Amino acid sequence: MTANEPTRKKKEHVISYIQSRSSRLIVALSGGVDSAVLLWLAVEALGLDNVLAVTGGSDSVSAEDLQDAREVAGYLGANWKILKTNEMERAGYQANAGDRCFHCRAELFEVLGGYASEHGYDAVAYGAILDDTGDFRPGMDAAAQAGALAPLLEGRLSKDDVRELAGQAGLPVKDKPAAACLSSRIPVGSMVTPERLAQVGEAEKMLRKLGFVQFRVRHHDEIARLELDQEGDRLIRDDDVRRQAVAAVKAAGFRFVAVDLEGYRTGSLNPEPPESGKLYRIGPASESGQ
């Protein structure tokens, strides 16, 4: 299977791959479009009775993502549950030294794997796609070490393929912007705490109510650094909207509110990649010299 194969053929490959690797499958459902498409294809491959969607519940998961996961599972008629994860209790996760996502995913797949073993599921799958291999994703290392399946990656699905399939399925999150857990808003080297996550979550919730769609609130102690897309940049120039945005972010617990002139971009708080240039590696960052 190659990256330039038609989306239809990639979809067929994913379904065949799932059928060849599992008869009863747990799908890690994040609330984003990638895992939603994976759930849809898993249900097509194995049937509703043989698929369980699971969302990890913790302080790093926003209420909006939980609601989106619930809506996706309901739309597909899939069985869905929240399982509590305790990544906040892992010292490596709290330390946020550059491999936070490894510790987060290690916790998630440990919880999902344990549930699978206890309830007769033979595999766990998550929604990694081709685009993820060009970014710093230590969570993928944890998934590989846990033996989690990545059917969309196996099928060489890109983000464009995923969007196309989500539209075909009519998934409620088909147009949802790219998202990441709340902990991704905390700079490397700053400890991840429930209080900081709550500040970010509240600030972002209020900004969405003001009409901002694709943005991030980055946590720099007393300062909230807003990364806005072009539409958000246009919106913040309105005096009334800017005043409300500042008030909302300060109400979430920040003292200062700054707009980043570089605008919205993913991974702005990622550590620098290794000198080798390899972004996808096996093992925690601390074990590879970072």
C-alpha cells in the first residue's frame, strides 16, 4: 500500500488489516477525527458487537473532547466507555521533560490492554496516521511497545484521506480542527499540574464561545500566549472581542494575555528534534539522549 493509492483502496486495506489482526477490538477514541474514522472502519470490519470504543478520562482530556467522543460513538451506535487513566501520577509525565507523551500513552495502553485482557478483547488500536510520522510523537513509541495496532497508518492514510472518509461517513467531527491534549499547552520543563490544565481548559472553552476555532492557549506561568489562525487574528482585532477575550483568559487564572505574532501552529512547544533528524523513535526521550 502506497501513500498515493486512492482513498477507497486504502479504506479496503484498513478493513482487511483489522479483520486479519483481531476478532474483538478496543479502539482508543480521543474525540478527534482520526480515531473517529478508525472506529467507523473497525465497526465495518468486525461489527458493532465486537468493537468497544474507550476514551481515557483524566485532567488532560478536555470536556469538549469527551463530548465529541460520546457523540461519535452514539452516531455509529458503538459501545463506548470512559476508563480512568492516571498519567498525572507518573513522575515522568509530571516532569514534562520532553517525553511526556510517551508516559501518557504508556498509561493509556496499559489501562486499555488490561481491560482488553479481562473482557475478552484480543487487540487495542489507535488512530495514528501517515502525517504523524513526520512530527515529534513519542506517544507512538509507547503504542508500539505496548503492541497497539495502528490500522490507519498501516493503510497509509493521510489527513486528507481521513477527512474524505469522515465526510463519507457523515461523522459529527468531520470538520473538527486538529486537537491535542491540554498538556500540550505546557512548555517542556514546566511541571504538568491539574491546576495548570484547568486554567488552559477554561480559557480555551471561553474563547470558543467568542467564536475562535483554530487556536491554542499556551501556558507560561502568569502569561497566556494565544496562537491564533488567520480568522482568529481578524477576530481579535475587534475592540469588543479583544476586551472579552482578555477578560475571559484572565478569569481562567492568568495575569497577562499575549498574542503570538507567528500565529497558530502545531508543535510549537515540542523539544528540538535529535541531531539525527529522526523524529519517530522507540523508547522515552530520556533513554535516547534528549
